[in-house]
Amino acid sequence: MLAKVVSFGLKGVDGYKIDIETDVSNGLPHFEIVGLADAAIKESKERVRSAIKNNAFEYPTKRITVNLAPADMKKEGAVYDLGIAVAILSCNEENGIKNEKDFAYLGELSFDGTVKKIKGVMPLLISARNLGFKKFIIPEQNCQEASFISGIEVYGVKSLTQTVKFLRGEEEISPVQPCRFEDITSKQNYQLDFSHVKGQRMAKRALEIAAAGGHNLLMIGPPGSGKSMLAKCFPTILPDLTFEEALEVTKIHSIAGELDLKQGIVCTRPFRSPHHTASTVSLTGGGSNSKPGEISLAHNGVLFLDEFPEYSRSTIETLRQPLEDGVITVARSNATITYPANFTLIASMNPCPCGNYGSKDRECKCSPAQITKYLSKLSGPIMDRIDIHIEVENVTYDQLKSQVEEESSSVIKARVDRARAIQLERFKNDKIFSNSKMTAMQTKKYCNLDSEGEMLLKNAFERLKLSARAHDRLLRVARTIADLEGEQNILARHIAEAISYRSLDRKYF
């Protein structure tokens, strides 16, 4: 007898339909799964067999063949267990399952029939909904994640027995109740705040500009000057996630298995800080399981790379595509996958291996050759893609002990939100959301200068030997500074401040 049910597989962050075609026929007892299945799927026959038997259902002692169609696409993971088990049981009319085709099935089975949680539920359900599917049976542990997807009916099950009883009509299961994103995005509590950072006025100003325009930023300073703390405070002044952005981030974290299932959705901007020993694959994603890497997990948030030159040269160069295009394409022998990677890069580094080069009160022990070798890992193309370079000096004792109350993150964020609102209005027809994403044509349109500003920019371009890309990025930073002041036009002082954030090109590079 033949039975067919529907499940879904993942390719990158998108799902695609999988038909689980099951044939139970006379012959020597045998269980075979075909259709380019990986090892985890091949092993599902043992999980399915044990689950059926241990839940007191009759396991057919016949020839069982399961085809996962389309047969030419590689399938991975244990997400098809529940669908395979339901299809096998549907082949026996005595089990009384008649409406198995009404649902799509997602879930891994344990030997005792428990339906275990799986990764990637949100992208799978969103893709299935877009293909016209409306009813789903999934693990109960994944229900909170599914509750944020509108327009579908989702039923959470604990076991194979409960699933069969539901399909027979012997047990009622209420569909997952929808959740509103606004209900869980009340005021976010962060452990750090800019009010905790003493001094560092210039660095705070640069971070505010970076947040307001979505600009990438590099901090250069000696050890202990507060670069890491400043970077960790940065998310507290970023605009709140919209629901659409939250869905994008949640899809990626769900696929990677890093989603908090109790909350079901990511409601704060990600902050990822991989160690400098991280491999290129761990940052870019891919590998045997085609998982998203740190670059994609930082999508719509912050990627903080501390001790920037300590990363391998090849790892640093992989940032070129995501910094320019907002995506990362991972090409492997069996597949090419593109992951979203639209993040703000915050990088930090010492001015030299010992960290004291340029210090007013400490002696640098590095030779010129050592300094050159240390900085040579940061190529010109990478530096061009970082809009703001800022020096971070050591905090003095008087600054550290000062009783003057520092500006809080909420006050800075209010200014950032106002600047972002101006940009949203400016780009409402351009499909971008911040100044940093302007194309060359948009930069020319929205970044007009007066004669004084043009003269300043020309002098900076010639003296600092800027590239065309750095020239455009400098204009975008100036546009953001003007937005923070509520100015419609870019003035000479805005250009002057933007130029001050490129002066490290001459000093170090």
C-alpha cells in the first residue's frame, strides 16, 4: 500500500517542500530510505521502528521503501521522523488514520515515541505558508516559536501516540495561539549602559554616529582603555528591532539551534563576539551541515571583533562581501548557500603588538618591522569598508573618579532614533534604511556640498590619499552627522568632523 505525506527541508534560510512517499509491500522484511538522505535520515528507520513498536502500534513485517522527493536535492537532519512514522502507519487501514494529507509534519522521534524539538521551525513554517500550506503538526517544544507566524494552524504534539489519536479524532489538540511581538518587547534591560563609561567623549560621539547611520567603526587604543566595554554598550543605543527584522534574525538563530524556545523569537539586536582564534568556517558558515556562521548570526545586529589584526588574514578578507552587500555566500562542492549578513561591524585593536605605540606616558617596545607586520593584516579594501576610525585613549584617574553624571544610553538612543526617522523618510522609496547603505547614485543625490565643504573634502582626499570608496563613505558619515543635528544640508563642519574620523588612515596605514 502507498501513502504520501508532506514535510519540509531547509536550504540556507529558506524551506522547500518534501514529499514523503512510503510504500509497504509484500516481501522480505526490509526498510530502505532513498532520495539523497544523509546519515541522520538513514538512521531514522531505527528511530521510527522503535517508536512505532514502543507505542503499541503494529510494525509491518514487510518491505518498506520511503522516498524523499525531490530525489535530486540533498536532505539533512532528523526533521522527517514524524512524517515517515505517520506515513508507515497510514499504510495499515486498521490504524484508522484517514486525514494524514491535511497536515505537514515536522519532528524528530526518540525510541519511546517522544516527539523531540528540532531546529529551523520558523523558516520552515514561513516557507511552507508562502507555498500555500496551512496546517502543521510540530513538536510541542517548538510551539512558542511558531506562535509568531500568522495565517497558519499549528498543532504541537508530545508523542507519536498523541499524534495518531489526534489524526483519528480521538483526542483534541488546540492550535497554537498567536503571540504579538509587541507583548514581549517591553523595555529591554541591559547590563551595561553608557552612563557607566567614564570619559571617552570622542569615542562615545563616534559610536553615536555609527548607530545613527549604521556605519562600521574601528577603535584603536592601548589595552585597558575601555574598547570592549564601549562596544558592549553599543547595542543599547541602536534602534529597536522591528517585527520584520526580528523574524529575519529568529530564522537564522533557529537554524543554528541558538534560539531561546521559551521566548520563541529574538527581540533584541544580536551582539556576536567571536574569539580571534575562530576558524573562517565558523565565521562565514557552511561546513558539512550548512549552518550559518557568526557573520550571519550578527544579522541586524553587531559583530564585534576584538584584537582585529589577530584574526587570520583570510578570515578578515571574508568580511568584504557582507560589509559591501549585506549577505555572505558560502560555496561548497555540494551546494552554494547565501545567508543574510547585514550587520554593523565594531572592531578594536591595539596600535602595535605591545599596545603602547603613540602613548603619551608609556614606552613602545615594538620595532618598526613588528608594527608594520602587525598592521599589514588589515588591507586597504577592508579599511575602506570601515567608515569611522577612532582613537581611544586611557582614562585618567580624575575622569575615573569624577562625580559628574555621564550621559545615559536612553538619552543617546533618543537622538539616534530621531536621526533614523529622518533616514527612513528620506529612503522610503529606495529600499534602504540607513545612510551607510546608500549607493553611489544615492550618495550623489543626498550628499550635496557647498563650496566650503567641497574644498575641505578635496584637501582631505588628496592629503589622505583616499580611495573612491572611502570618499563616498566619508560623505555618508557627514550625512549622518547632519541628520543628528537635524540639518537638511551637509555643512562644512559636518565634513570636517567626518574627516577627523579618517585621519588614522594617514597615521597608521
